[in-house]
Amino acid sequence: MEQLDDFMAGEAGFLGFSTGTMTVMVAVIALSVASGVLARRFVFPRLMDILSKTERIDGKSVLAPASLGWMIGFLVINMSIDWLNENTSPIWDSGIVDTANSYVYAGFVLLMLVAAYRLVDYLDAFIVVEGDNMAARRSLASVAESVGRLAVVVSGVFVMAGLGGLDLNGLIAGLGITGLALALAAKDSVANIFGAISILIDQPFNVGDWIIVDGVEGEVVTIALRTTLIRTGADTLVTVPNANITNSAVENFSQRRFRRIRPVFEFEASSDQDALRSFCESLSEQVISDPRSVKKEDSWVRVSSVGSSKIIVSTNFYCDSSGKTEREMKEDLALMARARAAECGLMFHEPRLRETHNS
């Protein structure tokens, strides 16, 4: 310490700083800049690699928010000035330095709040993991980000009020007096927040699910504190209040275990009964033997209606929940029915042919 004191000793010059003290302060500023760059480019990515639960975080490319680097830099300056004040005898204008240091500390607090707000975006790295129940974890991350931002904003208001010299006890008392009025004014927002909590607990859907709710059909994009964002089939975004969702029936297509296929075939009323039975049996056997078919015990092909001009054959089959499989199986089933009908000598009902024959 004596060597540092000797180095900073000398006559006061610019702003009351000796040459040695000014040199030390320049070194402190350089150290703060280096600390901020190091924290942002190396320490933060390394911590994300170690602590995050997803391989989507790549430590070689991820960067912390710039506010985090500035925050570390301001913290280093503040701590360095405090340390110099306590352990050495610098030659400087104490009034100027103390005032500047108070501004540096305020800047550190402000940047800490900004960095915390920005770091909320990284919450999903600690919640969303590869494996089972990914959709539920994405939903939790979506709500956690909204809660995190709200918590940072509310905390920031109180912290900045304290730094500004406001009486926090009076502020809290004032909030208590006006709390009822605020609650009444914001009752819809409160209902939406509880709606978000209900969605997380009951999990009628998750982020990424395709649903119909409150007359809106589409993919769930985000679940926030107040609203749920849904992207429709027309690629538009619809914002639905969470309170509306909790009070409405939700149809979740993504939770289907299978898809139902029920084509109907119409044959001429003059069709032979044995040929119809043969058609039903052969078509049923062929579809049930298909590896894409599921719930085989509930699959069938039967004559469902007999009219004056046509006989209706109804079917009931199931395949897995893939939309691609459903489309392919519907096409194949139509072609199978055509081939089986030809083998059995059946003619599909055609009203226009009948009208031409009668005329």
C-alpha cells in the first residue's frame, strides 16, 4: 500500500488529481472495460454452457446483453474507488470523486435492472430441455418470461425510487390506500393473470399445440401473463385473453392419440347383396391389415342405409395422429374401394346417369 501511496503522491493538478492518482484512475477505467468485455464474451457464455439444460445454447456464439458488460464495468469502477478510499491516500478532490462515484453506483443499479430484464430471455435455457414433455416446458418458459419481466419492472420502480430519495414507506402506504381502486380498475388484468396460472396448472394446451378456443383455431405461439397468442391457418396472429380461455371449451388437436377416417360409398340400389357383403369384408380386411391402421377392433365396413335409388356403405377406420398419414390413408382407401368394387361387380351411384336413363 505504501508503494501505491507513494506513486499517487504529488501536487494536485487537473480536477485536484495528482499525476500518479490520475494514472491509477485511468488504469481502473481500463480494468473496468476489460472486465465488462471478459464477462460478456467469455464468462457468461461459459456459465450458460455449464448451467443451461439445452444443447441449443452454444457457448461459442452466445453473447450476453451489452448492458451486462456495462454493468460489470461500472461495478468495477465503484468497488475500485471505494477500495482506494479505504486503503490508500489518493490525491484527488474528494467531493468530485464521491459525487462521480454515486453516479457510477446509480448507473450500475440501472444497468443491472436493464441486464436482468434482458436476461429473462434466457430463462428457457434452464426450463426447456430435450426429451419428454417439451411442450409443457415451453409453456412454462413462456409464462416465466412474462413473470420475470414484470418482477424486474416492479423491482426497478422501487429501487429507482429509493435512489431518487423518495420515501419508500410513504410510497408503500400510498399503494395500500389506492390498492382497492387499482384492483377494481385492473380486475380484467388480474383475471387474465389467474387465467395464465390456470393454464399452467391444468395444461389444456401447451406452446406448439393446435387448438380451437373462443372461436379461434390455430397454433399456440406464446402463453403470456395476460394473453395467449395464436397463429391461425391463414398465418395471422390472434391475441386471446387468458380469462376468455379459462371460461371457454378448448379443443386440442395436438393431443389426439389417433385420427378417424370415415369415408362413405354409394352404390346403385340394384347392387347384389352378396356382392355388397363381399365388398365390405374384403375392404375391411385390406385396410385393417395395413400397418398404418390402429384400433383395429373398432374398424368396420357396413351397409348403413338403403334407399330407392342407392345403397350407402359406411366405414370407420383409425390411423396414427400424423396429418400426412391421414391424407395418404384416405387416398389409398378410396383407391382400395374402387378396386374392390370392380372385383365384386358393383357400380357406384351416379344420379346424372339415372336422370339421363329416365328421360
